[in-house]
Amino acid sequence: MNQPACARRQSARLRATGVALAAATIAHSPMPVLAQRYSMTVLPVPEGYVSAAPASLGGNGDICGYAVGSNMYGPVVWRGSRVIVLPTLEQERNRGYAHGINGQGVIVGQDFTSPLYPQQAVMWPDESTVVPILDQDSLATGINDNLIVVGEYTTGIFRTQPFMWKDGEWWSLGSMPFSGAVNNLNQAVVRSNWQAWLWDRGVLHELPPLNPGDRRIYGGEINERGEIAGATEGADGLSRAVLWTNLVPRELAMPPDNLGAGIIWVNCDGIALGGYETSPNQFEATLHHHNLTTAVADLLMVPCAHDLRMSPWGINDDRQIAVTVQYSMQSGYRAARLEPLDMGLTVWSMKPSRPGRRNVIEVNHGTPGGRVSLLWGTQRGQPHPWPQCEGAEIDIVDPRIAGTAVAGPDGRAEFNLFIPADALGLHVLQAVDHLTCEVSPPAWALLKVEN
């Protein structure tokens, strides 16, 4: 893929709050370092098609989705760098979508070539075999490693209900119209246009709103701990990224001035992938890690990353990411796989991320034995020099030093900070390595009083 010349992006801004962070004490942990950057592999489009997009990322790194051409669209899977067009029930009509893939590479979706139904839920146990799941108008949306499938079936005109399927037997999950995902505990997410539920051993648990008056709740992926990724839409019409843990909602940080945000995937470590709308139908992908949020483009080891239109579609337990990519000067779109690289100075976690308490902020991949400073502010702006380190450029407007620590043998530095009770709202954090003058990508933290 040819890449256009780089262009400087004007960052969104926060209003200043005028609060201060107290200075730090320092501690070190023997836990493994989890800092990261990402490489990107743009995946091929099948011959005869013009665009392709992912829909789901498996635990083994396989990606399923669909390809689009002139008057055709077909289910596909990417295994490594290969793209394979999956078979359909009528081979001469390749029309369908692959929606879900499990850790063994088994795929489910919908087939539009069924001679009996407008669409039919199908499974691809391998790349050359297609098997119908339900003998009625239906589609499959997810599959777990136990080969349990979730999907939707038609009950009447413009009416559907979610189902769960296993070994040729199926059962309804309730009267709401849409299914979502299923984890390896056989818990499923189902939803309507306005509400979402956790289905757990035959019992439906309604996902509570983030704030009173929220008018829409969207549930996305569910991980092996039962955490559910999604969003809620407030009375102001703005959607907010939410993670439900034990059915308790928590808002995740997003850069300011967005037109709506949400998360759609969460892995077993609670690391979530989401995004926000920067302008109508333009999105920025975000990675949420331990109460902090970083733009995926800031983590990419590719040129002109912020010129790339990137929509998120999955993160697995190895922290691989599936996205749709498109450069602004090019037509068509492609699937891409992002591979984590264990490198790069990173502000990785903030716990418990609450004002009026001490918080531990972890910075990874500093120079062992070297000093690391943690900077904070309330506004992200254009990169500008930081006079205390030659060559360092900071993205924070009027940055302040929260503290300085010495990185341990593993490159980890921890800051034990007291955050004042009035330090509410969004804050942006960056770290600087004094020996290399490396600067971490900006990470957003959302400080809220506990409910």
C-alpha cells in the first residue's frame, strides 16, 4: 500500500482545571513489563474483489470478515498473511459474511445463497467446508472454544430473537431481537435497540446504565472474566465507553471533544479496544489499559499513522488487534493485523484512578537505573520541546512534573501519587526517560468520584 506524505494533526483540547498532583514516592514490582508498540500488516484482498474488512479476531490470530467487489460480497478468513474465500451453500453465488471466529479457527456467519431461506446461519469448521446451523432464516454472530454458537433467528416480519446452538441443538435466549458474543464460560450478551443483558445459565441480567437518564445501552464483547465492553448513550445524545465488571458500569477515558465513543472488545486481562468519532463517520481507534486510554495510532510503528482511517474490530489475549484501514487519499479499505512489540516507553496503568486517594501510576520500558519523569496536564496540543531533555517533545500544553522515579532492572518505574479530591475530569499523562529523552505516547485518565 502506498502511503501519502505525513501531515501534522491538530489535537483536541481540554479545558484547564487548575488542580495539582502531589509529588511521588517510588516503588518497584517484580512483575513482567507490559509496555508495547504495534507493527502493522495490511492483509491482502482476494482476487476479483476491491475491498475487504475484518469482523472478528480469533485467539490464534486468525481474522474472519468479508470481501466486497462489483455486485458481490463473500466471507473470508485471513490465516497469517493468506486470504481465503470461504465456500457458500451454492458455490456459483458467493454471498455471505463471516462474523465470529474462535481460538481454534472455527468460523460462523450468515449465508445468503441458501435455497430455502433469505439468509441462513452457517459454520465453517475448516476453510473448505460450510455447514448450516439452523434450518430457518437466521445468522450466527459468535462462537466460543466449546463450539457453542450464538446468533439470531427470524420469528416474524422485522422480528428476530437470539439463540444459542450446540451440537445440532438450539434454544432461545429471550425475547429481545439481537445476539452478541459468547465467552468460554458460555455466558452471552444479548440486546435490543435500547438495552443489553448478560445471559448466564438461563438467567438474563440487565446491564445497568452508567448514569441515571441514559437512554441507550449497547453491549459488545464479553471476556473470560465476564466483563462486558460497550457504551451507553446519555440524555445529551453522547455515547460513552463503558466496561461492566460484575454488572457494575465504569466509564473509560476518551479524548475530549469526541462525537461519541464506545468499546467493542475486551480481552482476558481487561485490556479493551474501542474508538470514538472525530467527525461524522470518521473514527479513531483507542486502546484501554488499566484505567488509561491511548490512541492506537500513537502506538503504531508505521509512518503517518494519524493519516490512517482506522476502525477497530478485535483484540485477543495475546494483544493482537484487528482493524479496518484506509488512507485518506486512497479508495477502498483493507483488513490489517496489529502485532504487539515489547518495546517503547509507556504510561501503562493507573490504579485505582480515583481522586482523593493515593494512586499508583506505572511506567514501563524506561532505561534500567535511569530517571523517569511523569508529566501531566489537562490539554493535549502540538508537540513542543521540553527544555529539561534535549530532543524530547511533549504533547501536553503547559506540562507539570508529577514526580520523578528511578527505573528498576526491568525498566519499570512506579509513582505513588496522592491525587486531590478536586482533580476531577480528564487528564493527560506522558513520561520522559532522562537518559534517552524518549517520550511516551499521551495517555488519558478519567478521574471520577466513586458511586
